[in-house]
Amino acid sequence: MRRVTVLVRGRVQGVGYRYFARQKALELGLSGYAENLTDGRVEVVAEGEEAHLELFLHHLRQGPREARVEGLEVQWGEAAGLRGFQVY
């Protein structure tokens, strides 16, 4: 099990991005959370199988239709045992 921490920049707040991330994470069996940051980015943390996390990153690069993703900062680590997927 792995963990990925992603900082997403672009037009990603106020467009349903966190709920999009939650939906895709749950479809892939991932746990974690998505949260708006004060600087306009969204932080997404997810844990699960590495292949599922790679596919999740693909979805995060696309985002929902209303979003405009300009880039992702991705950091890999070891899973800490998160459960469920929360939106903050």
C-alpha cells in the first residue's frame, strides 16, 4: 500500500474538484481526503494500491469539466492506514 499527496493548481476551487476527486477515489477503492488550501490549490491525499493511485493521478490531471488543472505536485510515501475518503 502506498500514499500519494497531491497539490493541484489551476481553477480547482468552486468547481466541484474535491467531490470529483472523492468520486474517483471511491471508484478505485482508495482512502484519503481532499481539501481546499488558502492559496487557491487543492490538496488531495490518497492511499491504496500503487496501480490504482497512478490511475487516480490521471483523473486528477483531467478534473471535472468546469476545472482547469494547470499542474500537480506529487509526493509518494508509505500508507498510514486512512479509512474512507473525506472532503474538507
